[in-house]
Amino acid sequence: MPITLDDLRRYAVARSLFPPTTLKRALHRMGFVQADPIRAPARAQDLILRHRVKGYRAGDLERRYEELGIEEDFFINYGFVTKTVQALMHPRSEDSLRWPAARRKRALLLLEFVLERGMVHPREVDDHFAHGTVKNYWGGSSNATTHLLDAMHYRGVLRVVRREAGIRVYAAHQHETAPDDADVRPARLDAMVDVAVSIYAPLPIASLRLLVRRLRSAAPQWQDELTSALHRAKDRLAHARVHGIDWYWPAEESAARSDVQETVRLLTPFDPVVWDRARFEMLWGWVYRFEAYTPLAKRKRGYYALPLLWRDRVIGWGNLSVKNGELQSEFGYVESRPRDRVFERELDAELQRARLFLGLKS
């Protein structure tokens, strides 16, 4: 039987929202989890993982980071990647500190300081260089500190060892030199594409193109080879033409799924089910916009509206907040609120799961 849009919608939900497992297994199954600093009512990485990890509590990823075998890095966006995925992207440059002379000197001084300390908080860097013997080279700007630490982290000279109250703590790092011959580069790029597709599939062709283009940030050293990687992906991946559009997904999977859970879920705007806005509109028939940076008067759904998934349909949105230790919720619907006792029961269950996730009283 031909694949239908209903099949793709059910498949998108079922494959992404897999049965909850341990935190380490969920991270290694996904390969990458996007991060965002806004808490409404928790950070994006926590809101993503709470649906996929048994008993997950807000902040577990940060608390257990050092034992999970993961790294913070830039893949499709900034977030948390497995060491296997990170190894595909690095080294990003033969000379990780290839900068103008003045900036290179600051970076080398900073690297020397990190090596002496073992690990550093950005505040320590500010305190040392703003008031120490190299003030003329540094300038004493915390903004400059943050930018240089970020740049050195991106280039692989530093790694994030943990966070303190959400602030990254860094240590020196050196990636292994990977083979870079004509056979290895395509294989590594193909592996990165497959990780990205596995997270966000099924993908319409325009979204597949966008996803491959975004790998320019993950592996800038190979950006000229991304067009070839896209062509190989189109040949390698499973695909079907639905309503005149080509859709792609991992070759070993079948998109002909019909299992639908009687479950309500409130998803973060950065959840893999939601992230691709073009796909979202194709699958659910309405336009979702992230409005955290939209002026208050122009917001239609709220500062951090969480798409509301019922069965295999995103039927509206919810805004959650915590006031005086209690969870507050407001909902909006694309059409109308379902008049269904099962929906009401499952919405209550989802709010109870949110309370437990946030450490609130039932």
C-alpha cells in the first residue's frame, strides 16, 4: 500500500517519542539533544528528555553530565552530543587557534591559564585577566571572555566539564587527529547526516536539504562537500512521494505505522517532533511560531507556548508556569477543546507528570 500523510504523521510521533528508557540509553539513542537556556517552566533539554526517560526530573542532565559520556557542542544546533557524534565533527581545523595575532595571543594566554588551573569558571578568567599582568592584552571585558571561551570551545581547544548554576566550566581538550583522506570524509559526513535524519525523520525534501546545510556549523572544514552528501543521502535513505512531495527516513525503518498512543504530551518548541516548522505545518495543518522574542502585544499563543500533542495530532498549545510552588496552566486550541473524557483524563495525567518533573507537590 502507498504511504499516506496519516502514516507519516503517526510514524513521526511514534519513532521520536519512543518508550521511556534510562537517561544514558535515551541520549545514545538520539545522539544529540538541543539545548536552550530559557526556563518556561524548564530548559528545553529537560523538556525534551522528560518524555523519553523514565522518572526524569528537571536538571538531571546537568547533575549527571559527567557520568553520561556526552559533550556539549554544536551539531544541528547547540546542545548535548554523544562522544561518538562529536568525534565525527572534529577536528574542525588543522590549526584550532588560527586567528589574527592579537586574538591568538589572548587565546594562548587563556589556554595556559586553563592548563595551570585544570578547569575554570568564566568568572575566574575575568578576575585573573581583568586585574592581572596581562590586562593590556585582555581588556577586562566579561563579554570578551565569554566570546573567546565559546570560540575556543567550538574549535575543540576547550571542553565543558560541568555546569555551575547553568554556567559552563571549562577544561583544556585536544581531539584526536582523524584520517582525512578522500574515502574517510564522505563516510563521516554520511554518518552525521544519518544521525540528523534519525532525530528528525520523516523529512520532506526541503527539510532534508536544510538539515544537511546546517551541518556546515558541525563540520565547517567540509562544507564544500555537503551537496555531494545530500545526493548520497537521497540515494541511501528510504523515501516515498506523498501529495507531490518526496519524504525521507532511515533506510532500515518502515513508515507504515498505525500505532497511536492515547496520550497527551506538552512538547517544548525545540522537541524533534516540533523543531522543523515546515514539516509541522504539513503534518498538522497549522502554523506554530516560537514567540519568546516576539513583543508582548504581538504574541498570539504565549511567551513559551508548548505544542499540545493528543494521540498523533498537535491540537493546540499550553503555557505552564510555577507560582507559589504550584503549577499554573493555560491552554489554547487550533479548533476546539476535545469533548472527550479520555482526553481530560490524559491531560490531567500530563500535568501531574509535569509536577513530578518539576519537583512540585501533587
